[in-house]
Amino acid sequence: MIPQDPVILLSYINTQLRDNYTGLEALADGLDISRDELDLITGKLHSIGYEYDESHNQFV
């Protein structure tokens, strides 16, 4: 289950990226989430000022 609170979501997604996945597409595949759901997640994180940084494989 993916957290709904944006700050907890940030921590969860960054931990998953750090520990288990090489990028957002791998994360989506591994967590079995659709491209639309991934867009909602990135949008929610953008709304609190975070963008995905591919070179660091995390939201910063």
C-alpha cells in the first residue's frame, strides 16, 4: 500500500528507489502501479516542492 500523505510518500518512494529500484519505471513495474498512478505520485511530490532527479535516483 502506497502512503497518501505527501511527506510520508516522499520518504517511502525515496527509500524504495534507494533500496530496490534503479529508476521510476522499475519502481512502477516492481510495485505494480500504472503510468497514471506514477504520474499522480510524481504530481503529489511536485506539489510539495520535490522533483525526480534521475542522476541521484531520488526526489529532491
